[in-house]
Amino acid sequence: MTIGCILIPRFALLAAVGGRREMLAGPVALAPEPGREQAVGEASGAAEAFGIRPGMPVSEALGRCPQLALRPPDPGRTASGWERILRRLESIGAAVESNRAGEAFFAVDGLSGIWGPRREDVLARAGRAVGTPARIAGAPTRFCARAAATMARSRGRGRAAPIRVVAAGGEREFLAPLPVDLLDCALRDRMAPPGRDDPAAGRLVAALERLGVRTLGDLAGLPRIAIADRFGALGLRAHDLARGLDTPLRPRTPHEDLVQAIGLPEAACGPQLERALDLLIERLLGDPRRQGRAIRALSVEARLAGGGSWSATAVLRSASASPERLRLAVAPKLGKLAAPATALALRAVDTTAAAGSQPTLDGNPRDRRRERLTEAVRQVRVAAGRDAVLRVLDVDPGSRVPERWATLAPYNGPGDSDEPGHDRRGGR
Amino acid sequence: MSRPTNPYAPRAITVATVGGRPRRIAGRAVEAVRDQWLVEDRWWTAAPLRRHYLEVVLAGGRCLVVYRDVATGRWYEQR
């Protein structure tokens, strides 16, 4: 089996600088996200030349390079830009796994029948699908493919660098001369929950280098029991990777991009932001692409008035299509917003199959009324269109300008709620 | 069907005035002006908002809130 790797180094930094790529010629790094650990993010090549690495404390980074420019991160643009690239890969039939923006893996073999008998042809087709300069390589394991892509030259925009495919059985030999710091990213992704880095990975790599274990070949040659004794489970994982062993791919399920966004004419915070969130939840639940599916995880993204953006993910204990439960999960995240927002977006990160309704034998009058109301709404929509039933949602009732008092949102009906009889907040 | 998004969106209306005071609104005579006020907002942006609001009573007894956009001079009805 051959696994293809598409690697776009410093993807988050590229998203943060937008069209000003010339900035990357100088020392620039991502500033810490508001409310997070005071450490720099991805750094440009010029910054790395000063010894600046992602995760380094800001004070240390500025100490090493006083002229370092810190750019506010833009997680919203990063996520949406990377999602577009993943969709382009999926459009050629690739089942894609991606744990961080800028890195995608997919099985090449299944695509050979479509895009050419040679694995290089498939990888070249994937490179064209990505549509932006990227490093591309193939190998029998995910880690080996990433290592090969790290060493590859960027392809795209007229550049046609050769694609390296590591042959089956040759992964250990290929990895042997490579430095152990390649393990850093792989271990961070595998040992930590999505979106969070595990600092233990960085400590392991630093400890290996201090002990004189500089290449993956050095690490692979150490006795396994000694690795387990000194570094525990993380060390054993690193040992496996260095020997060319890796876990199988876990591609994501292709899904509709369920996202709703709203622009806030004036930078908003507090109650105004919560009302905007209510509106986004209603719109998300009323989106016909949802097709009755319940939502398991949501991501809320805000564009900040001072530049940059902010995002947070909320995972529900059980999938739900109840606006109250979605609001309970997401609203507390808005409290961590460090600056007023000029735009707010809500994205369904994970959805489940359509939620079935279990009728009861001894339905009470309230349930029967809800069912009749749901049916009435459905019939009105069939007769007069989807927008025939709307509800008024308060936005800024205290405003001096009446059109800011409220807006109309899709009425999702009482059947969408899994809390029978619960009145909708803010409805009129 | 285009989807309405705002129940309070202003609607353009025809107003006949005498000396700046509304006399007829959409063909109906104005019986009285009950109240009037000025709203100035967003003056700190590139799209400032200046409206002269009037709450009027029409000949049929209907109450109506209209405003004149000070910048353009156009009249609008607003619930």
C-alpha cells in the first residue's frame, strides 16, 4: 500500500499573511492566539534561521530575534482554506486524512485505476487538484510519506519537481539518515487531541538529541526495552515510526460543508454576539443541506476587529439538533473571545445520520400538539416554499435604528427540538 | 420567492410635503403629527445615518411612522 502526502509547510502562517507573501522573506512568526499559551506559532524560514521554533515562548523568540514580526493568527481563514484543499483532493476520489492544516494523507493504490497505473501519476494528479504549490511524496507509511514530502521540492504553478515514492520495504532504510526532529510533528498529532499540541513530543525529541540520538536510524537501532524504560509509551511510538511502522490511515468521511456566517456592522461583543449566535444556530439547523442530520461538533469562528480571527470547537456529549443544546455548548466559548468581532461564523464540524423519531404509545396532549404543528409547518412549506415559515429573532432590541431590532430566521419547527415542549428563546 | 430577512426594513413611500411638513402620505391626508425625533447614528463610519422620524395619524385614523433620510431627502415608512 502506498500513502500519498501533500505537504504545504507553514500553511497557517501563509493564511495569516494573506497576499503579503513577501513578508515571509523576513523573520515573521504567528503570535499566540488570544487566551492561549504565550508561545509563537509557525515561523518563516528567516525566523527559523534565528533558532525560532513553533511552541517557543514569545519572550525567548524575541530574545533570539528582536526584529521578529509577530502576525496575529487567522484560524478561520486557515481552516476554510485547508478545507477547500481537502475537498479538491476528495474531488479526485481520494479518501483523505488530515490532522493539521497543511498536511494531508491518502491511499494512492485505489486511485491508480482512475488516474494512471503509476503511483507518480496519481500523486501528480493530486498535486494539480490541490491547485497551490505543495510538496508531494508517497511511501508505504504515513510518517515515511511525510518525511519524503519534507525533503521534496514544491510542485505547482509551473514547477514540476520529480515525485519521490519510497518503495515497500525500503522505508526503514529511507528514514535511517533523517534527523529525529521529524518525529516532532508526527508525535504531536498522534498523542494529543485534534487542535492541541502535546509538549511531551518536543521534550522527547530534545532529550533524544541531548543523548546523541540524532537520526531516526540511531533511534531504530536502540533496544526497544530500553526505550520503553526511559521514555514510556511516547518513546515506543517514536521507535515504531523510526522503524517504518505506522498505524493505518483513518480517512475522514466526505461531508457537506455546513457553515453559516454573519457580518456584524459594528464590532460586537457580549449580548449582541450571543444574539448573532442564536441566529446562526437557527440558520444552520434550517439549512436544507443538513438533511435532518444531528450535529455532534460545532466550530465557532470570529473575525476580530483588531485583525486576525479566533475560533473554538465545541463537542456535544450526544449529537443533537436542538437549538438550546447547541447554544449551551457554544455560547460559553464566546466568553473567551478576547476582542470585539466584526463577523461570526458557525460550522458543523461533525454530523451524524438523520435522527429518527420514536413515537410513544401514550402520547400526551402537548406532544400531539407539537406533532400537529410540525405537520402544519411542513405542509405550509410544501405549498408555499421553504421561506414561508420564519420566526422573528431579536438582534439588538435596544438599538435606536429599528431595522437592527430583529431579523427573520428559518423556523425549524418544534420537531427539531429534542426537548419536547421547550419554548424557543427569543421567539415572538 | 425572495427571502425577507428583516421585518423592520424601511420601505420607500410617497410623501407630499408643504414647507417640509408631510401633508399626504401614499395618497392619504395627514391629520396630525403626534411626535417627531432625529436619529443620528454611525457618524463614525463611512456610512453615517441621519433620519428625521415622524409619527403621524392619517385620515383613516391609522398611525404610521415615517422618516426622511436627511442625506437624500427620500421618505420611508418603518414599522
